[in-house]
Amino acid sequence: MEKIKIMLVEDDPRWQKDLAYDLEMEPDIELIKIASTKEEAVEASKLLPLDVILMDINLTENNLDGIEATFEISKLGNGSKIIMLTAITDRDTIVKAIEWGAANYVSKSSIKDILSCIRDAFHNQVSLHPDATGAILREIRLKSLTPMEKNVYNLKEEGYTRPQIAEYFHTTLDTIGTHMKNISKKLKRRH
């Protein structure tokens, strides 16, 4: 049986130990490297034949250096699939991780799903975990907004009220209401 060669990139010793144990219990998985830093992960990716990399996002004090490592490893072109495994569920971070080369994004609260994600990635089965799909779909739908709708959307996200938005753009509440209806329709599309 061909084993899936894995590198775990995680700075927390407890998570390292627990994940390593779980991975080593699987007969089709071979954990060949545990890295704790971005630099160590990138260097190992240059030297080792890796199929899948489990990448934490914050390897040092909230710096998102796991995403930077993902970008650098993706540029190597060695075919390794990178799965983000993190506690961060922020929409912008999810989108950035996927844009920068991650094949999937799994929250640590969904750890039970990681083995199927590893196997899917190894077999080139494109499947985003539910932890990531909402953010990705929303990002795609945001691209369908007109420039004015994007401006209205951004102000609404910042906490502006309809009257404040109308005042900001020197327009009527009805006009802002129309924009908000259009935004709502576009963001709720089901394709």
C-alpha cells in the first residue's frame, strides 16, 4: 500500500503530540516530518518528498506566517497539497489562505474531518471543507457587486446605518435601500 507522506507544521507541542499520534495510527499515512516554524517548513518542503502538508496559520504570535509558508511552498511547484489546520475562522484569513495556495482549510474544532481531507487531497479530489466554503462562496459573490454596491456593502460592514450611508454618498434612503436589496440578492444566490 502506498503511504501518504505528511509533514505537520505546528508550533504548539500539545497539538504536535496529539496530531502526530492520530496520524501515526493510520495505516496509509506516514508522518515524515514535524516542523515548528515557517523557515523549517519551507526548507523541509525543498528536501523531502511530501504529498500533504498540514499547516497551522500562526506559527509565531499571530503573524499568519503559516499562510506565508504556504505561499512559498506553493511557489516550489513540487505538488505538495497544503491543508490549513487552525483555530482561526475569520473569513478574510480563510480567503487569503486559499488564494495563497492552500488546497483546503479545516478548523481545529473540526479535527475529526482531517483524515478524510488528507486522503481527498492526496487523490486530487477537490473538496473544500465546510469551514472554508462559506467564506469562499461569499468572496466570489462579492465580486459580482457593482462599485457602488461594494462601497455600500463595506460601509454597512463597518457598522454604518442606512441614514449614515445615504448622507455619506449624498443620496436618498430609497437609493441606499435599492442598493442594499441588490446586494442581498447577489450574496444569497444559490448556483
